[in-house]
Amino acid sequence: MAMAESTPSIEDRWPHTGAVLAGGQSRRMGEPKEGIVLWDGQPMIQHVLATLGRVCRHVVIIGQCRGFEIPDGSPLVRLPDLRPGGGPLAGIETLLRSGLDSGYLVVACDQPLLREPLLRRLVTAAGARPCFLRPEDGSWLGPFPGYFPAACLEQVDLALRRGVTSVRRVFAESDVTWVPISPEEQSQLKSIDSPADLAELLQSAPEETDSPGG
């Protein structure tokens, strides 16, 4: 296993907020995904938080986050869902309504394979429009990780009022920035969403990982 990477200085990090969506019910997994212990004895969400913390100057958790307690004295902020049970799009609304920043890098709590270089490529391309990753063939992978400017609140609010709950449906046909990624990089986006996913992950634990404490 590789040595833990040191956390970049504040000056080297993206000057905006990273957010972890952690408000789901984990029905397929059968237990809160945030606290599931992975190959190194650390909870799943800690891997996500550590990677995001090396990229962004500020990090927040959105939702109930049932499987993980924020340590006392931690700078982490938790934003309770404005629409509990409303899904990822409602979580995005909660974040955009917080007024914490002008733009946000959003990841899911069940993406422990994400790595810093890929997230940095995403935020480097981020600007006035939402920004997402996709393969060079143009197929849609999913909205997370993704960059959401505060200005897209109106678009999200309108969709929710119309009963739309799919992040993909809202943004797939929108004016967004796409960042092409390789097949190898696509594996970092895998969501650990079920016991089968977890078993596969633990059987093929990364030989080189970034320590959540790094």
C-alpha cells in the first residue's frame, strides 16, 4: 500500500466548496453506506472526504449521513436536507440554497475510488456552466462527480416544482461543459451501492490508496 499523500496547502487547493451527498436510504446496501468499513479499516465516506479535502478548500456533507458522526472540533459542516427523502437533486438544491459559495464540486458518499487528479481536471474546466465527466464516445456516465454553479439553482428549483427528481434529466440536455475521460479513469466513478459491489471492491482492494487521514 502506498504512503499517505500529504494534504496540499490552502493555496494549492481549489478556492471553492466540495460537497458529499449523504442523504440516501441505502436500501440496496441494507445499511448506511457512509459508515461501511473498507480495506484499511476506515469508513467509506472518510475516503471520499479525504480525497475531496485535498482538492477543495472547504468541504460539507449534505443530508442525514446516518452512518458517520462528524468528529467534535471538525471543520466539516453538515447541511440537513431541505427535502428529506427527495433524492440527489433535492440534495443539490439544499447545497445551492445554502449560499456558502458561488460554485460546488459534488460527489456521492459511495464513490471511495475517486482520486485527486481526476477531480482537479473537473474543477479546472469548471466555469459559469455545470460541468461533468464523460467518455470520449459521448455516452453519459452520471452526474457525480460534478460541478454545480450557484446560478443553476433556478433550474433545479423549477425541475423540483415540476416533479422532476433526476439529476441526469435536468442536466443531460442542458448547456454544460463536458470533460472527456479514459476507460481507466471511469473505474474511479464506480458507486458501491450493494453488498455485491462491496464484496467485489474488498476482493480487489486497491494496491495503492490514499489514506483517509492524509
